[in-house]
Amino acid sequence: MTSILLPIHVNLDSSEPIYHQIKQQLRDLIISGQLPPGTPLPSIRSLAKDMSCSVITTRRAYQDLEHEGLIYTRQGRGTFVAEVETEQSIKYKEATIRKALMDAIETAIRLQYPREKLEELFQILCDESFNQKSS
């Protein structure tokens, strides 16, 4: 069974550990449905080669995702995307978006950017982004 090429990119200059970058991006792909249940994933060694990192790094990302129930491994067959419960998916999406918005709000507060301007900017960006997606 052939695995797919994953659209994952690591930033070696980031303070975030590589295993966490891989785990986060894989989690996003799984939760969003871009990687449907049953999708075969690259082997730990193959992913390590693709990401130019160690096998230990990719193993840790896979172990964490398996512990979360997002992937599973079958001896001799490979690693696959697990079925994700709708409730788990909704909670993860909301938590991820909430964190991103809180980061933006904290930045605005730090920069003393007015709330009204932030809300206006948010609305403009939403309109632009959603209009691009629908065209």
C-alpha cells in the first residue's frame, strides 16, 4: 500500500520543536478531513527523510498522534489515519481558532490598538478571505 506525500513544512528557524511542528500540521490535516480515515501515512523513516530530520523526531510526532487517537499502526501494514469523532473534531477546531484569536487580541492590546479598529480589521479580513474561497 502506497502512502501519500504530506503537505508538511518544517521551519528550522522556529523555536518550536520539529516534532511538534510535524505533529501540529498532521493533526490539522486529519481534523480538517484533508486526510480521511484509512489514509496510509509515510513510514517513520520515510517521513524523517522527507523532513530532513531524525527518525526519533518523527517517531515522537507519530506516538503523540497515536496516543491522541488520530492515527493507528498495524504491524507489518503501516500507519493510518484513524476515524475522528465529530465532537473531537469540533473541539479541536474551536480550541485552535480560539488560541489564534487570543494571540491576535493580546498583540493588539500590547500595541494599544483600539478594540473597534481590531473588530473592523477582523471583519475586513474575514470578508476578503471567505470571498476568495467562494470564487
